[in-house]
Amino acid sequence: MARFANLRRISSLDPVADHEEIMRISAGLEFPWDYQKSLEMALFRTYCVPTISGLLERTGEFERRPQKRYDDTAVLMAELVEHGYDSPRGREALRVVNRQHGRYDISNDDMLYVLSTFVYNPIEWLSQYAWRPLTRNEQLASFHFYRAVGARMGIREIPSNYDEFLSFKKAYEQQHFVFAPSNRRIGQYTLDLFCSWYPSVLKPAVSRAVIAMLDPLMVRAFGFTAPPSWVGFAGRLALRARALVVRWLPVRREVKLTRARNRTYPGYPDGYRPSDLGASSSTAR
């Protein structure tokens, strides 16, 4: 079947030597929507760590312009996947990321944890809600891709083994997912951002639906009130129904990750460079 042409290509590649190509096919052709949503939830997850939420609160970025911060992160990551981390645009995107992080005192463990969510949260999301789960080749390619990205960000002591990094992530969450007022505030800013993408009359329903998708550890760390269990059930059922439809759609032929809709940089990448992004950049062109 033509629908599985990309999967056959991925299966022929090596997850170590060819991890950039596998990521480009997987995230850019097979699952662009699912990767976008899973990374939204991955970033949301990191705000359960008080040292991370506390830093974000002190910067004021989430309170003043959460949409811009969201778009900066999404577009910069898209540049790395679409063009490669050592391409001219990829290196430029990494310089922006490193410049932004370099302005703050961020612990290596917090950076390492955030990196781990970019690997494992999409894998978990796709196993539940995508039209097919990621293959082992795709899982390992994601690990090697973000390990290489992390090294270029100056993150130290990145595990060299897929399972070891996953174990680090799980242990870190068990130790550091605790309630803090900053978690709640950053979490609420993020919920409000998600709700702003829909008509205002839907805000209560969207907010409950998002919280229903969080695991109990996250709900407690944010201090949210969990909605009735049927809300989460309905949301998961809708996502799985979508996956059944997507399974029969024509295969994508062109990677357009950097052209995904964003609200801060209209028409991106036309007329923009990665260096135009970031907290101190101007959006006027």
C-alpha cells in the first residue's frame, strides 16, 4: 500500500547513522499533527517542576506573551527537524536557542529533563493516538536526534542508552513533580493559551478536556481539579477515531513543518530567518 511507503523507507534506514532522515520522515510526513500536539503536552509537562516553572514565571514571558513563546519554541524545533541541526538554518536556530537559555541560570538536570520529554512524550502519545505507533527504528532515531541536539546545546551527561535516558526521565518526575504556586500559575497561563485558539464560549470545555488528558502526577503538581473521568475517556476516544480516519488518507509527499500555522510570524518562513525568533526579537518585517 502507498500509505506505508514511508514506513518501508524508515525500516531500511539505520536509526543511528540516519536519525535525521528518519525524524524528517516521521515528524514531517507521517505524523506532523501528532508530533505538534505531543510536543505541546511535553512542554506542558515540564512546568510541573518548580525550578522550571519558577524560572518561567520570573522571566514574565508566559504572562506577557505566551503565544510568542509557544511559537518561538515550535518553529525553532521545526527548523531543526526539517533542515537538520547542522544545516545553515539548523545552526542558526540552535544559536537562538542557546542565546535564550544562556541568559538564565538553568541547571543541567532541568535541561536534561526537558530534552528527555522531546524524545519520550511523542513516543507515548503516538502509541496511543496516532494512526500507527512508532517503530523501534523511529524511537531510536528520535533518541539519537535529540541527543545530538542536546550536545549542541551544551547539555552534559546525556545518557548514551535509550532505556537509561527513559529511566532518568521517570525518576526525575517522581522526585521533582511536586506542587508549587509557580506551577499553578504557569500551568494556568498555558491552559489559557490553549483555550484562546477556540471560540471563547468553548473555554470551559477546552480547559476541562486538556486537564483530563494529564496524568494524576501532573494534575497534583499543577494543583488542578481533575474533571470527571468520562471527559478524558471522550477525549481519548475522539483522538483514536481521528487516527482511524488518518490511516486512510493519502501519504504526504512534502515536509512543511516550518510552514505549520503560527500566530506570531505570519507566512513563516517566507521573509524570516531563525535569528528573527526569540524573546528579544521583533516580529515586524
